[in-house]
Amino acid sequence: MIGYQENTLPVNRKRIGVDTMFALSCVVAIVMAGISGEAESASGKDRRTMAEKRCDALAASPDAPGVRGEQVNFERINVAAAFSACKEVVQDTSKPRYWYQMGRLLDKGKYYREALPWYLKAARQGFVPAQYNLGVKYRDGQGVQRDDSIAAALFRKAAEQGDADAQFNLGLFYADGQGVPRNDAKAVAWYRKAASQGLAVAQSNLGFMYEHGRGVPRSLREAAAWYGKAAAQGNSIARRNLANLQGGGSSYSYDDELMQRQQTRDLYRNAGDPNWNMR
């Protein structure tokens, strides 16, 4: 009687050799595929890095955090070149800076409605420059129906993160009762935050509040001090008001100040003043 055998098939040494060769070829193929995949992944990362650098060079704001290398002021953006460089980046990125930059370059091209979703996407991630620019859009009614209350809310988000321009604009809203109930004390508080960061227009407005006793006890000494800080930076309104104080007179009335601010708004924008202009 034939005993039980675990393997009744005859051993075929030649077959084993073929199988071994095949197995080795599979292993080599897998290893090479892995190496190729890593090379392709590295190549993809290199392409993305280069694309980000091109987008930064053509659309990055000097005021935006996390930007290295070249930046460009809003008025100098080449819209066509920047769009070509940034469109690839925004399709596959989780970095809000690039969403903001796409909004920024579209904004420069006066594609206001198209810019809004990109600003909003970045603003929702807490990206301060996007919150500020979106606030400007709602303040000025560009690409969206003007809404001062939304503008104030957006300026507040940026202001609470320390943005001086947003702090100034929020102070202005409180001083004017624009989008928020008029509150001189809150206006002074926000002006002071921006002024302490060296923002000349906030220093000038803070001087005005001290001179006229709005939100603070009237103090010509404090008014002159803040006018002096702003005047030293070239602020023309502060220079005039300081000269009036030193001559024993008084600066323009608040209504005159509002009228002049409205009249010079476009001038500030064309001159690239960050308090009115996009960033």
C-alpha cells in the first residue's frame, strides 16, 4: 500500500527556475515602479514649488504673511502674466495665500465679482489680507452690493489679529457711525492700536479726537503730540492741524474733515495708500 504523500506532484527543477526568474522580474518591476513613483512625486513637488514661486513673484503682496522672495505692489500687478502663473497653483493647494493672490490679481484686472470667491475662501481660513480686501469690497460696493455692516465685521476680524489698516478703518467706522453704532470711545481705542503701530493717518485722527474731546478728555498737548508723529511721516492734514494748534487756532471741524476725506479718497487710492487701496 502506498503511503500518504503531502505532495504527489513530481518536482520540476526547470519549472522552478522559470518561476524564480519570473518572481525576481516582478520584484525588480515593483522596486523600479516605486523608484519611478518617488521620482515622479519629487518632480511633481518641484513643479509645484516652481509654480508657487512664479505666482508669488507676480502676485504676492508685500503685506501678506509667509511670503519669501519677490512681492509686487497692487498697482504693478501684470494681470495676464500673474493669472497664467497662479491658475495652476490654486487648483491644487491648501494655502490660503494663493487663493488671496488669485483674488488680488483678478481685482487688479477689475474682475471684481470673480475676485470675491477667492478672497472669501482665504478669509474663511483667517487670512488677514483677504479679510481686509474683502472688507474694502463691501465698503466700496465693488463686485458686490455695498454693505457697511459686513465691511465692519470683516475689518474687525483683521483688526483683532493686529492689522493696523483694518484697525484704522474700524476706528473710522465707529467715529462716523458707518456700519456700526457711532461710538467715539471705541473709535479712539482702534485709532490708538493702529497709531501705536506707526500708521500716520491713525495718529492724525487720534490727534483730532484729543483736540476736540471726542471719546477722550480734551487735551491739546496730546493732540499736538499725535499730530506731530503723523506730520513727521508726511501726513499733510496732521501738518496743517499742528500748525493751527501752534498758531493758537483750531483744526477744521469734524464735518470739514469728513468732507476732505471723501474728496481725497480717490487720490489716496491712486497713490497706493494702503488705508484705501487694495493690498
